[in-house]
Amino acid sequence: MMRRLLIKNAEVNGAAASDVRVAEGVVREIGCLSRQSGEPMISANGGALLPGLHDHHIHLMSTAAAQDSVPCGPPKVHTKNQLIEILQRHSKSSTNWLRGIGYHESIAGNIDRNWLDGFVPHQPVRIQHASGRLWVLNSVAMELLTGSFPAGVEIENGQPTGRIYDSDQWLREHYTHAPPDISGLSDDLCSCGITGVTDMTPENNDDTVDQFMKKVAAGELQQRIHIAGGADMSYPFSSPFVGVGPLKVHLHEHDLPDFDDLVESINQVHRRQRPAAMHCVTQTELVFALSAFQEAGTIPGDRIEHASVTSDDCLQQISQLRLTVVTQPNFVRERGDRYLREVPQSDHPLLYRCASFLNAGIRLAGGTDAPFGEVDPWALMAAAVERKTQKGRSLSPHEALTPEEALHLFMGSAEKPGIARRIHPGARADLCLLSTPWQVARDTLCRENVRMTIIDGEIVYSDKAEEITKAASQCRQPIPIRAPALS
Ligand SMILES: [Zn+2]
């Protein structure tokens, strides 16, 4: 059966009382349309129908891992018995890791593998200390570690205790584990109207692409995904739901790469028309990245991630180099009070600028940077408009965006962040329906305004459960890219 849907009485591209027909994953018609026999129909009641939101900077696997983690310390857990109870409640006969966070020795002392084995003997467990510097593993987990132990693996009487200090990188490389289940996160994104994401994890490689292909095929990931990552990724690569994005370079102010090497990496990917994205959270990192782009030259799609601190000079250079900036104004709210405390006052006007980028003609896109920021794109938009910290203090209010500009942060495509998509015949049916017209929604930017989310012509979220036509068990198989028009 042809997948069809008629959306009646929506606000489309600002025009009220428009009807939209969707078939085979594509917008077919917009206008005053009558229902065809057997065609499923949604009454939008005047709500705004938007292109589906695209989060341009997120880390899906680590967000899912963080959401899956069991709290092992305050404020949820204060006593040994509470810890045992929560571990036993979350443990299952599974080879998936049980990951705990926030442990503190005030709860049950200096726990080790034997202690954990007593309560979770069969499933690999790792519990992170609140300091972030220590993991405690049970015996099943220790057995999964391959290779020889670094100094951080504590040994007593010739046996590892299960306590591993300051060895995150080694742990990541040496334990074999299944990637986390991201279905819950994907549902959460659907309920925010997000139909596509760009995963900006610098370690991403061709294996990551395979993992995401499988997750899409299994229906575990419903969004389209664009995957940035290492220089050796196969590029170009594109399937209807999975694409490979820019080279991601993670600059660290205290450990900057050799300048000529960086320029050469940019040149290498540019020769394949693959853009580069540079992580810049300090002014030094930004100056370094801009010098490298200046030297290598730029191609469309080159971008600066974060641009957390941007001087006027850098802003001019970003404009001249025609770079896109992918910003996180959600940090103004989430971290603003700390910024105001810790960042020198003279730099406050340079933090997470937004309006100045647009005024300089720079393409500006948004990404929540979850799990470092919160998953909700609407909270980011509200923060971009309000420029208020959690405690209600203002941070460079002159950098505020209008609600329309804030929405546009998520309206770009994966390939063209910062350039708003429109709904038109032939466009992918990746859509976000709000419960009210935009003129109402713009005054309260929040995820509760999302009434329905449609990806590839299928309803993947509805605040009215009966409208979900997709069977929960239905799997999406990889399929060839369709022609844009009906034949
Ligand atoms: Zn990031």
C-alpha cells in the first residue's frame, strides 16, 4: 500500500489554511486539497507545519549512555542499601553493560569488584566515581578487558581490584561492548520535532557508520543522521537515512596540533569536497582554526563548532572565510552563571554571540551538544531569545535572536546548516506540526508545542497516541534513494 497522508488546515510557510499531501516519503501537493478515498487525514487546526528540526551538533551514543546510566550517588542514592537496591533493580541477565554514575565512598566505602560481584554477578558493571577519575568494575566486566593493564588499574596481591583510575581513553579502547540502545533517545528527539541530526563525535569512523546503519535498519534510530568524524572515513557516503559529514577536528588549547599538519588534513578532505569542522571553545583555538582555514582555503560546508568566545576580529574573519558557525546558546542558560563567575568580565560580551554573527552575514546553525547540553532544541531557542542564565541574569542581551532567527538555527539541512528549508512539493516529508500557529508558538518556545513529528512520510510522534499509524514493531529497511517526483 502506498504510504499517504493528508494534513488539513495547517499554516505552511506562513500561509494559513493550507493542506499538504504526503506520499511515499515526499511532499506532493500544497494547497486546498480534498481527501482521496482511504487516505489517512490529520486535522492540523491551524497549527504551524514546519520542516522537521535538524540538530547540527549532538553526540548520540554518549547521550544515550548518559540517559541509561544508573545514579549511584546523591541526590538519588545516599546509603549502601539504596545503592544495592538500585543496582539489583537495574541489573538484568544481559551482556549489555550496566553503567553507574556519581558514586561517592560516603555511600558504601571503597567498593571493589568483589563487593559488586555480591550484588551483580552475571552482568558487566562499571560505576563511575563522582570525581570522574575512578571506575569500579565487577569481575565479569574485568574479564572483558583486553590487552595489558596500564598503571591506573589497581592491583592488590597480584589481582586487579576492579578499581581503575584515570584511564578513560584506555577503557574505551580496551573493553568490548555493544553500542548503547538509542531507541529511547530517538523517541525523545521525535517528541521535540527533530527529524535529523548531525553526530559530531571526533572518534566516529566507518565502523560508527555501520553501527548507525544497523540502528536505522532495526528502527532503533528513526531520525536521519549525518556523521562527522575522522579523516579516513569513506566519503562521499550517502544512503537515504545515513550520510557522512565533515571532518571533525577537536582542538585543545593546551595541546594544539602542528599547524602544517592541520592545514594538510584540511587540504586532504577538501580534495574530496569534504568540509572540515573545528571545535573552538577558546579564543586561542578559534584564532588557530581561522589561521588554518585561511592557509588551506575554504569550501562550502566548512564550519566552526561552538565559537564560544569570538572577538570582533575573528567574527570578521569568519565572515570573510564564509564559514558556518554551529552555536549552543543553550549554554547561556545551562552554564551562564558559571561563565559570569569564571570568565573574565571583558570576555562576557564575546560569549556565545548570536545576533552579531547574523549581522555579519555569517550562516548560523544550532546544535544542543547533548550530552554536554540538554537534548531539547526548543530550550536552546528560548535561551537564544532570552539570553538569561538559570539564576535569571542577563548575558549579552544584545546578542539575542528573534524567535524566527532562533527557529532557523534548526531549519538548515545536514549539508547546508544555517540555510532554512521550506516545505515544497518534492521536499522530503520530514515535518514538525505545532499545535498552534507560529504567531502563538513564538511567544513560548517549548517542546510542548510539538503536536506531531513526521519522518519520511510516517508519523513518528504524536501527542495524541491514537494518531500514530506506524506499528511499533515495523522495521525500516535501507532502500535506494527515491526519485523526487512520482513516476
Ligand atoms: Zn560536541
